[in-house]
Amino acid sequence: MTPSLPGCPTWPEKFVQRYRAAGYWRGYTFGQMLRERAAEHPERVAVVDGDRHISYRDLDVRADRLAAGLRGLGIGAGDRVVVQLPNIAEFFDVCFALFRLGAVPVFALPSHRLTEISYFCEFSEAAAYITVDVEAGFDHRKLAADVVAKVPGLQVLVAGEPGEFRALSDVDAEPAELPGPWPGDIAFLQLSGGSTGVPKLIPRTHDDYIYSFRASNEICGVTADTVYLGALPIAHNFPMSSPGTFGVLHAGGRVVLARRPSPDEVFPLIERERVTLVAAVPPLALVWLDAAADTEHDLSSLEVLQVGGAKCSEEVARRVRPVLGATLQQVFGMAEGLVNYTRLDDPDDVIRTTQGRPISPDDEVLVVDDADNPVAPGETGHLLTRGPYTIRGYYRAEEHNARAFTPDGYYRTGDVVRLTPAGNVVVEGRAKDQINRGGEKIAAEEVENHLLAHPAVHDAAVVSMPDDYLGERTCAFVVPRGTLPKARELIKFVRERGLAAYKVPDRVEFVEQFPQTGVGKVSKRDLREAISRELVPELKRRG
Ligand code: AMP
Ligand code: DBH
């Protein structure tokens, strides 16, 4: 048996038995999944990246050879490897090679910088960091050099021009017989948007994750004829698994990669590749809808537009069919597990006004009050969930897990929802200390800690402020110490600490003191209300 990853809470045996007996966990791994698909239709195209068309056989062979090459570098079962790749074909080579080795990818996003990457490497005690040469004008090799300076001994592999590091394309060896992981082993660590000082890592098993996208395929109508466009960052859970690229590869369909999500890149790809399914966050859907109104490109192949990651406004929902001729599917999911979809044949008003219902008959969903008591049917409350693809705890986070999960294993999503009589979820708000900036989640505490490192900051509280385009942006309230700093200076300070750009506050407001709750905590609700009362009208006046 290969070693299972220590520090990952798992399901009690009773649930393991139940999920196996129900046929959710079928006892095969990612490595086997690709092997089967390649055997069934070796010639079919699996991945399209620019002019590169990679068949299932090619992907299968590349995964084997890369796995053997990585083993030659000393990377083996259970080793963590931080993977930060953009939407390029190498992403899949790397994933399936690591899966076959039983090594554990830690999925970073292309926008992450020194603070995040070095944290992932240190915290997961990674053996290697796999990145790209240049993405969106940013030289990741420079970042890698800074990471190595903080994490000595880390191996770096680079897709593209490697600079001082090893080229990913040079990692190649004759395929070797590998023992491979067990279906119940951790396949990878996914990121949580989180609500705490440091991002949390989410351990997902082969069994549970494969179930989530295999079942998603049925709900979303994914078959071998599906052409899926990966336009969001493909390491994110939504485009990876809902049903995402992995779902489509499971079905033997075709994954087309867009390096950038803008209409000038995406629309020609939809036309050329006859894309049938694509996923977007709400602001992106809005940009596509605006651009599609007078595009010359033929988008008629598009059957389904999925919108999720943040709440889709009714306005956007209403425009999807008239403008794109496609069915809207709302997707409300989380990297921790639970994913809800509106069904393709749901009545229009359900598709427009709800975030759908869970994948699995065994997804247990509770809506509770502050004391964990179920609310009356249809009332609003906190969403708790457990089920066959929802984790029972974060990676190495015992203390946090005690708060983020109930004693009987429900995950506290931090979302405030209600259920319609038909059982559809409507997201009404959020109780977690997080900002959802157009689908990009920001943990307030993480940004506050960076602000607090500035000598002129006595205290900081980061909250959301409403935004027409992104839904929310971040506003940092700061109590200054000594001479009043400039807002610009604080923003620059945070950026220069090496944080992903989306976490840098959009606005800084100085206050003498924070409003307090009854027990003397900072009242973020009052801060948000102050924004609505004072800031929003002021910004509107200024246009
Ligand atoms: P994460 O836990 O970082 O994967 O982020 C998942 C969170 O994103 C959920 O708990 C929600 O707060 C939010 N989210 C995802 N999809 C939607 C949606 N369709 N509507 C509203 N919020 C969403
Ligand atoms: O926001 C998310 O994390 C998300 C949204 C839709 C997700 O993880 C998913 C679907 O699987």
C-alpha cells in the first residue's frame, strides 16, 4: 500500500461503506481513468492548446513518461508538488503524471505571488514547484528564484524557457511500472478561498473527486461529443470539476484551452472548435454577453453557459438565452465539496433565480440558525453540508477544523441560504469573513495581517463594498498610528509584500476607531453599512 497523506481527516468507516455500496466511489484512480479512455479511443483529441491537438493516446503516453522522469528526480508517492500553470496543455501532463506517481499536486493559481507560493511550498513541505516561464507579462522564473531563496532545496521545473531552472520538457524517461496510489488516497490539495490568516488546503481523494465530476457529467449532459472551453484558470475547482476539464476527459470529450478569457480570444475559439460548454464567473459572463451582442463570430455551437463562483444576477441570467442562444446553468460550488446545479430542463424561473440543487442524493444539506438548530422550511440560515465528495477536514489544520466542521462532520460553508419548496438553494449572503470579488475569494484576515505589518497602521478591518461589475470589491478600514499614511502608500506596501493582485485592497478608508459589537469585537456589519450609507452615495455623486 502507498502511504496515505498524513494530516488529512477522512470519512468514518460507516460512510465509506455507504458511499461505496451506493456506487459513488467506484475504486479507480485518475491514472486508470486516463488509461481506459486512451484504450477506448486513442485517436480522439483530448486537449487543444493553440495549434496543438493532443490525443488521448498522446496524453496517456506523456503522463507515463513524465511520471517516470519525475521519479528519476526523486519525486515519489506522497510527495507534494506545488503546481502553478496557466491554461496550457502541460497542465494535464503534469496532473496525470503526478496522479500516476501518487505524488500530490498542490494547485496554485497563476495570479499567486511570493507570499502565497512560498507559503504553499513551506506548509506542504513540497519537493518541487512546477511553473511556467512567462504568463500575462509576468516572469514566473523570477518568482521561482525568490521562492527558492526562501525554501532551499525546492526543485523547480518550468514549462517553456526554463532560464536557470530545469525545463519540464526535459523531464522524460522510459515509462516504468509504478505501484500507483489507491482510489482512497489523497489525489491532490485544492485551495480554499478561506476566511483565515493563511489559505487552507483541501485534500481530495481519487474516489470522491472522480465521483463528483462523473455525476456532474450526467447533470450537465457531458458526453464524448462535448467540446469544453477552459477559459477560467483551469486549476480552479469550478473549471476543473464542475464538470470542468476533468469531467470532459472522463467522458472522452474535448478540452479546448483559452489562455485569456477575453472575447477576442474566446469567441474565435468557440467558432473554430465548435465549443458546446463553457464556464464563467458572473463578471466574465457579463463581458461576453456585451461583446456577443455584435460579434462577427459564430457562437451557435454553444449549448450551455455555466455561471458560478459568485451570485449570478437575474439581469445576466435573463440575457443568456436571447444573446447566446445557450441554456444558462447556475453553479454554486466550493472546493471543499458540495456543488449545486440548476438542471438544464428546469423551468426558466428556477434557472434565473436559484443556484440549483446538489449533485448527489447523499449530499446532506442543513440550513441552521446561529445555535445550529434547523430553521423553519424556507427560512434563511447557515448552510451546513456533508456527503460523498465533501471533505471532513482541511489538510493539517486541526484547530481550524474543530470550528469549520460540526462534531458530526458537517462542513460549515459560511454561506447564508434558503431552500425553495422544490429544494433549490438560493444564496442570500455570507457569514464568513471573506470578500467575493467576482468569484475570487479573499480572506479578510489575510489582508488585514499584511496591512498590520505597516508601521503607520494601528488596526485594520477589511470588508466588502458593493460593485456593479464585480459584485463586491474590498475596502480596508484603517486606524492609523502616528502620522497619517496615504492610501496609495498602503496599497503599494501590500502589493510589494508579494501578494496576488486580486487581494490588494481596492480602497482604503481611515477612521479614528472601529465600531464595536456588543462584546467589543470590530463590527464589520457596521463598517459595511457605513459604506452603503456614506461611500456609495459619494462615489455615485462623483460618477
Ligand atoms: P471556495 O470555498 O474558496 O471554493 O469558495 C466557494 C464559495 O464561493 C462558496 O462557499 C460561496 O460563498 C461562493 N460561491 C460559489 N458559487 C456561488 C454562486 N453560484 N453564488 C453565490 N456564491 C457562490
Ligand atoms: O466558487 C467555487 O469555488 C466554485 C464555484 C462553482 C466551485 O468550487 C465549483 C463550482 O466547483
